[in-house]
Amino acid sequence: MDARAEIGRRIARQRRRRGLSQAALAQLVGRSESWLSQVERGLRSIDSHSLLVQLAEILGVDISQLTPSETGTETVKYEPVAGIREAMTRYGALPGVINARTNGGRRPSLRWLRHEVRRANSLYQAARYDDAGRLLPGLIDAAEEARASCPAAERRTADALRALVYHSVTMTLSRVGEPELAWAAADRSVAAAEVAERPVLAAVSAYRLGYVLIGLKHASRAEDLVLRAAEALAGSSRRAKPPALSVRGGLYLAAATAAAARFDRATTDRHLRTARGIAEQIGQDRNDFWSAFGPTNVVIHEVSAAVAFGDAKLALSRGEPLDVQRLGPGLRGRRAQVLLDLARAYGQQRKDAAAVHTLLKAERVSPELIRYDARTNALLTELVRREHRASTPELRGLARRAGVV
């Protein structure tokens, strides 16, 4: 069986497993039922990598389950992950939990730990993922040791800092394509926030975990989790304070992202409207718990959602006039994300020169995000496949630097 027929057979099998008709799946990807029928029978090939990605997302599978391995795209390996994994599996503080007399080392300063968490998060938001990753193993060790060795009076503070450390780990690993290890970190952050008895911190943990679940293709579970957390936070005594409002708004943005991953546009729009209302209530862009929540971030998510639905016109109309300078100088990753989404929108319109130009702008803001972002790698792969060198002379160099060719 040739590659075209094999891809068609796999799509048909996964479609039937999801209980979708050909008409329903074709509508979700913006194609005709006749087109999908020809694809599934091996009579027609899929020449767009982004369309393969969209099919895989709708069917809830990895793209490798639809295509031969040479059709997929792999992101650059994240080297610091080995050190993070080693620190998370070392459990160096466990003997001290069992028997306090085994704590022979020097107890980490909680003030120092708080400072280092801020540094790691600043590196993350500056899109310096390699530097952040190299810092995290030491923070994991310090957080675990501090919790095991601190006096009883400082235990809740140590637990809160432990939750914040694992927030940072979760954010970084999610961004660089390590969702399984990110899930373990997010789970630890939830447990630490619960023991610390910090409701808002627990809500932040749910926010981080929600994005991890989306990355693991569990969008429905993610949406349910973050909505329950948002409702619980709305009913707490802290609901009117700006940090709690920021977290609640971020939870609705996560819910919108999850609904977009399910290709449910009406629900996505409803969650975005709720987040927009909270942002208007706050009245400014904030960065509580490193969430960058505010009116600007709501628009950024509107752009991302429009791209997810293939609505390039809406994405460009919302994203092109957006003033990302309102986000503050340290939020380079968030600025670059807008450019990446705009590039994807241009790619959907087959305006390849504009897409490459926008990707080059994003690279100047954050070269590491270009390397590690899977969807950007997919876009670059597609651009290279239909390359017209006269109009996109810088594409090959950009793709090479991103590890695509």
C-alpha cells in the first residue's frame, strides 16, 4: 500500500473511532465530503502539513498516527530536560521526611528561594527557555530540601514556594514540548498548594495543569478542570482582589484554548467574552502569578483561537493592530506568540512572503520560541514544501536555524 492510501486508511479508522461521519469531519476542516472520501480511499493526497495537524487534533491523536514518520515534524530537543527529570526523580528530601535526623545539609533560605523563583519566571517570560531550564534543577532540589527541613512555623511558606517552583517547571516544560514531565510538575504544584492552604495558588496550579492537559490532547478534561477552578475562585472571599481576578481571567482563557482545541467555536467565544469582561473589570494589563493577564492578553488569545479555527481574516484583523508594547518589556515570549499566530494566519492565506517576514520578526524577538514551538515548526515545514525562492529567499536559513531542514 502506498503512502497516500495508508494515510487515507488511518484517517478513516480514527474518524470511525471518534464516531464522526465523513460529512462532519470534512466540515470541521473546511473541506467537502467528496474531498474527504477521496482522501480516505487513497485517491487524493493531503499536500498541506497544517491540514494534517488539524486532522490529528480533531481526531485526538498524534500526527504520527496518521502519517508515516517522514511526514511529521520534530522540534529541536530541549537539552535541559535531562537535568530537570533527574532532579524530579531524585527525591533527595524524602529521607528527611521519614526521619528529620537525616537532614544533615544546610537548609536553603526561603528568601533566596523566592528570589530564584522570580528569576526563573523572568527568564521564561523573556523566552530564554534554555537559561530557565538550567536553573530549574537546583530550584527543585532547594524547594524539596526547604520543605523537609524548615521549622513548623515556616512550613506553609515553604509549601507555597514549592508550588511556585513547580509552576515554573510546568510553564517551561509545556513551552518546549515536554508535556508528560510537565504533567508531573503540575501535579506536584497542586499538592503543594493544597498543603499550603493557599486557595489562589491552588487556582494557579489548576491554570497551569489545564494547559498541560491540552498539550496531552485531553482538552475536555482541561476545560472542565479550569472552569471548576474559576467557579470556586469566584465564590471565595478573595474574588474581588486584582490578583484573584487575574487568575480567574486566566482560567477562562485556558478554557477558551481548550474549547478551541475541541473545535467548538461557540464555547470558545463564550469563554473569551467572560475573560474580556474580567479584564475590563481590572482595567489594565497585569502579571499576577506570571500570567500576564489583562485586555491585551485576551486579544492575543482571540488571535490564537481564530487561527485554530482557520479564520485567518479574523486573526489578522485582531492581531495586526495589536499594541504588544503594553505588555511590558519582560514579556518577550508573549510578544513573539502574537507574531507566530499572525505568521500562521498568513500561511493559511498562502501569503508565504508575509508569513516568512513575520516569522523573521518573531525570531528577532525570541529565537528559542521559534526553535521549540511545534506549530511554528509545522508552518515552516509547509512553507519549505511549497517554497518559491524568489519571493521567500530567507526561508531556508530560517528553517535551518529552527532545525526543520
